[in-house]
Amino acid sequence: MEARYAELRRAVEETPAVDAHAHNLVDTASSLPFLRCFSEADGDALAFAPHSLSFKRSIKDIAALYGCEASLDKVEEFRKAQGLSSISSKCFQAANISAILVDDGLAFDKMLELEAHKEFVPTVGRVLRIEWLAETIINDDSFSGSSWTLDSFTETFVAKLKSVASKIVGLKSIAAYRSGLEIDPCVSKTDAEDGLRKELTGQRPLRITNKSLIDYLFTRSLDIAVQCHLPMQIHTGFGDKDLDLRKCNPLHLRAVLEDERFTKCQLVLLHASYPYSKEASYLASVYSQVYLDFGLAIPKLSVQGMVSSLKELLELAPINKVMFSSDGYAFPETYYLGSRRARDVVYRVLSAASEDGDLSIQEAIDAVEDIFRRNASDLYKLNVANGSIHQKTIADNRIASSCVEQDVLFVRIVWNDASGQHRCRVVPAGRFYEIARNKGVGLTFASMGMTSFCDGPADGTNLTGVGEIRLMPDMSTLLRLPWSTREEMVIADMQIRPGEAWEYCPRYALRKVTKVLLDEFNVTMKAGFENEFYLRRKLVSEGHERWVPYDNSSYCSTSSFDGASSILQEVYSSLKVANIVVEQLHAEAGKGQFEVALKYVLCTLAADNLIYAREIIKSVARKHGLIATFLPKPDLNDIGSGSHVHLSLWKNDQNVFMGSNEYSHYGMSNVGEQFLAGVYHHLPSILAFTAPHPNSYDRIQPNTWSGAYLCWGKENREAPLRTACPPGVPLDMVSNFEIKSFDGCANPHLGLAAIVAAGIDGLRKGLKLPEPIESNPADYATKLKRLPQDLLESVESLAADKTLHELIGDKLITAIIAVRKAEIDHYSKNPGAFGDLIHRY
């Protein structure tokens, strides 16, 4: 049977999951006992948890993931030694979770903020707990006065709810914990007012328990949910001992479900309503607005209990109404256990349904996609943009293409090739949401062998027009285009087939080396890019067309910024829509040159953000009748443009590049120095990735702040490697280092992959830095080695660099070297061809 369902098993294991209901993680220093990972019990009852079937199974699952002995003590020793960042990365990677929707109304000791979870999972959305919001209002000092009435409370509650409606993906109620699910949707204002008055007489902080007030809050929240098209999650079934399980049967919700005001409000019954799973299944089958979520029931039950509960849900409920969640909370292991066991149970149930003839194997595979990803994406209207979630107006990907295209017409599937050019395939939105989002689109092998002068593969890349990959949209990067509102854009992974990475894929190369960095050293790298670019306007004179500088002002010129202010405002707003944080922007030293500096984030996200930033800047400029070019040296008589990158190292939410009282060498930690020493040692090879075009070397010249000599220095802007001490960092410490020799022709994923690979070599070998250069390196020209003065020198260094070959991959580097050599040859023979590149970069 297992062989027959191998494809189903593969789909279950490889489908990235949307975790539709979870809670915040806590710091390892939290007082919350780790035993709570395995049980809803508390107090004395918690001591019995290790004798449950789910505990015995779960501790083995965690120990197998960590490679330690299967005992609670050994697991706790491991997690304390590794730290939160490391164990969370392991758990989330193993769980294969692409998005989490977090109810942050459950308070834990030393709870992480919502944004902190983006270190471990690409996409984080917020679910707002309505009782928490109400209690926040009531417990505020301003609410203590006697003048408060139900009307004034309602006005505040509704205003606050509406103010965050666009920033959340759904609401949640825990009425089951307070007064039960027998909600009266017609509760009178008199009873609610009386309930509020009774609550206000209690001791603060208040915990709302009055049934009339809770019913009133519930129905008012449903009103807002209908208006704002937000689903409402409802706790049903079991939980900790605070609730009365007899009042948690979802059948008690019938009065709400029958109320005509709420027939369009989608209600999600959480926790499989266990032990009322059959009742929940019935409700989902007869009420269009009822959906089901099986978190907590999986993994807290025995294997047979989990299988039985999911089977009961699917006995009557439509498959497109059933959703996965981990109900993860406090400990990253809860996310892992929820995902691991959900995948196993879903496989067991669906394969059995296929064996019984309820489903074909293909229908079972489609059901996997529904349960783990599609249903939640559709229900919560997820339109994911670089780690944030925004509402999407496409409600159902299964509706007719013409209906989808009334809202979004095209989806651009974007990739960045070996020559650093942005390319895209454009798919009509109807077809994208019906097929391409899950199956991808085809692309020739030759795509990663193309140069900046020819749309065909360079000789020696071993890439030809024979063979095809899949461009697989990474839905966590989906963005509605601010400048073209009927279009979306999504960055693609290159895969041999869905789920199997292509070894030439730049995003895969970066993920691969960052995994090595994490696995071997428990370190992640963050990156922040400074984008320099020129704005040019068209000038037609005597029938000849030229692109001339937008203005002729100087560095940080107020008049230059003022002249471009409307353009830069739109750029900033568009970047903000994409959740890309701008830290600074100003006029640069070149004629018509500007810089936009982006906040540092995890390097994989930083590379995606850089692609979107370039797209946004170029597109907004085009909208204003200009072109924006990131070409390193568009005018040989003016200053060059770089894409300087600031890099830092992190472990357990702490910057570990920075020195400390225990160790500080020029402000760096031992880890920081060794990593930077690796980058220093491999910098000539790295330039083949970060300064990848012959034009790049027209920019890298002495006395131009571009880093022409092999050296490093503290706050030395003429050095290619500069350690930085920004405001707020102690003067004897440094927080990050900057690489000057990174420009707009570079594929950011490949550039960062080369840097990480070099840093890994520095850490493995314990490399040390030479003494820093404290003044202009040109003053030491006879003593310092020049960095490669042309692309050929960088390519030769890369060809001989065994470390980068090993970590990044021989085949990919072979293709890159061939592309670089083709460009060296072409531009040496056609120097005038540089002029056309302002349209390509």
C-alpha cells in the first residue's frame, strides 16, 4: 500500500503549510515549565503528563530531531545549550511551515513580540482576540471613571477594532472559556450594561466573565467581522481546566449560525471541537459559514485518537473547509510536533479514504494542498508581501478566471539570473491562482546562462535550450504592485519539479549556505542594503535621443532632494506597502544620483527585498517619465553607484558580531573577526559575484569610496571592508561590517551566498584579520595589494577558490564563470555597448 501512495506521501511531506492558529514563543529564560509543551494540565496535574501516550511519543519525536537521548532531561539540556534561535530554526525548518497566524492575546512570561517570529518563518500574521482587546480597554487607567457607559465602551472598542482591521487576518473569541458557547446574539443592551457595571466593581486587572457582556462583545465583533470581511476563530472543545467542557460543544452556537446578520461571517471552529468532532463536522456540512481547524487535537491525543478525530471531521465536512494548525505556543517544539503529526495523520486518513474508494489518489493529493495551505490562504485572504500579510480581494482561487481578473489581471513571476538581470513570466491571474501558483511555469535551462548582451546561453555554461525547470512561485513574497494595482508580483524558486530544487537556483544557493552557517555555528546573518542609482530624463535634440542627468546638484543637496521629492515620496510609500523599511534616503554625489538605504533583515529576506526595491524604484521613475539605473558606472566621468551591504551575525536574538567584555578585537567578537577574516581572505573571488560586470571595475577605483585595495578598517570608507559603529553602539564596539564592492549588477542571492560561504571558511579555520588601515589605503599603495582591477582577475580568483566551489556548487560556479568570460570578451570588443545597459540595470 505504501508504494501505491508514494506520491501522496510526498505531497504530505513537501507541502509548505500555513499554520492558521498559533501563539507566541517565549524566551528560554521564561519561567514557563517545558513540560507544558506536552499537556494542557497545570499545577500538580502537570506532573502526571510524562505518563500519557502523547508525551511518550512526542519526546521521542523531539529527541530524534535534536539527535539526543529520548528523555525529558536530555531534551531540556540540549535546548538550553543550543538556545532559542537554534532550536526554533530547527523546529520550523523541519515543520516546513511557510506562514503562521498568531493569536497574541495569550500572555506568557518573557513572550516574544510578533515581529520576532519572522526570524524563523517567512510570514507572520496576527489574529486579534476580542476578549483581550476588551480587557485592555477596561483595565486602562482612563476607564476607571464613573462616566463610562456601555455606549462609550462600545464606541472605544469598535474604533480600536476597526483601526487594526487592515493589519490583522482574523478575530478570535474565547467565550467558551468564560461563559460557554450558548451565545445569545440578541442580548439586550440593558443586560450588557448591567454586566459591564458588575465587571467594573471587580478587582483590577479585570478578567471579563459576565455572560451578557461576553455575548454582547461577541455579536458586536461579528458585526465588524462582516463589515471588514474578517473570519472569526472560536475556541471549541477541550483546553485547560479553566473551561467547562460541557459548555464547549459547538452545537451551542446554533442561535448565532441561524442569525441572518452573521450568515456571511466565516466562523472557524478550533481544536477539531474535540471530543465533539462529529458535531463540528455536521455543522460545517449544513452551514456555509462554518470552517474547521484541527490544531491541539493533533498532537495532544494518541495516534489513534488523532486519526479518529480527523476522520470524524471529514465524515461530513467538505474538504475545502478543513484546515491545519499546530496550535503552537511558547515552545518551538509545539509547532514541530503539530506539523509532524498532522502530516502523518492526514496521510493515514487520506490513504485510507483512497483505499476505501472515497477518493482517487489525485483527489487525495489535492486534499493535501487544501488542508495544509489552500484553504487557509483563501479563508484568511492572504496576500503575502515579504514577510507580512495583507488582505487580498481574491477570495477563492477556484472561481472563474473572469471573476479573478476583475480584481487582478496579471501576476509577474520574477527571477534574477546569473548576470543580475530581473526577468519575469507574466501569467493571467485566473490561470495563476488555478494552476501556476501550485504547479509553476516552465523555463528553459538556458535561462541561467544568459548574459547582459545576449538572451542566449554563454559558451561553457553547460546550459542549453534542451531541458526545462519549473519557476515555482514563493507565495510568501506575493505583492500587489502599488504602481499597477491590477497586477501582482511574486519571486520564484527554480525547481526541477515542484519541491525539488535546481542546483543553479540563486535562492537555493543562499538558503543552502545559510543552513550550513546555522547548523555548524548556530549563527544567522542579517543584511541591509544601500541602493545608489541615477535618475535620468529623456532629451531629444536635432532628432537624437539622449538620457541626461535629472539634475546637477551635489551630495546631500537639499534642492536636489526637493526636486525629486514627489518621486521619492512615491518610492517610499511603495516600499512601505511591500513591508520594506527605509532607514534613510538622500541625494548622492553624482549628477542626478540618489540613495535609498534599507533596514537590515535576515539575509534571505534582504535579497528578496533588494529585488523588490529595484523594481519599485525603476517602475516609479518610469511612471514619472524618467529612468532609474543601478548600473555601477553609467558615466565614466561621474561618481559610480554601489549597492553597499551592511552585515551582522546573530545568535539567540543577540548580535554576536559585536565584541563583549569577554572578548573584543577592534570591537568585534571572536566569531565576528573570524567571519570577517574569511570574507577578507576570499574577497577577490567574492567580487565575481558582487561586482560581476566589466563596468563594475570602472567604479572600483582609489579615492572614490568604493574600496580598491585589499584591506579593512574601522569606519574607513575607502576600505572595501568597513566595520561600523552607528549611533547607540559603544564607541569601542562595532555592530556590523560593510562591503563596499557590491553593486546593482549583482544577483543579491548569489552575492550574499558567496559572502556567507567565505565567512563559514573563516569560522571553520579560525582565521584572523591583519591590522586595520586607519587612513586612505591609497597612501599605502606600495604596500597594499590591489583588489582585482578588472573582471577577469576576479573570475580567475573564483576559478581557483575551492571553498566557494564546495559550498556554492561546482555546476553553478561553472555557469557563472562562463557568463562572466562572455561579458569580458563582448565588452572589450564593443566598448560602446555599455551605453545600453542603463535600460537593463
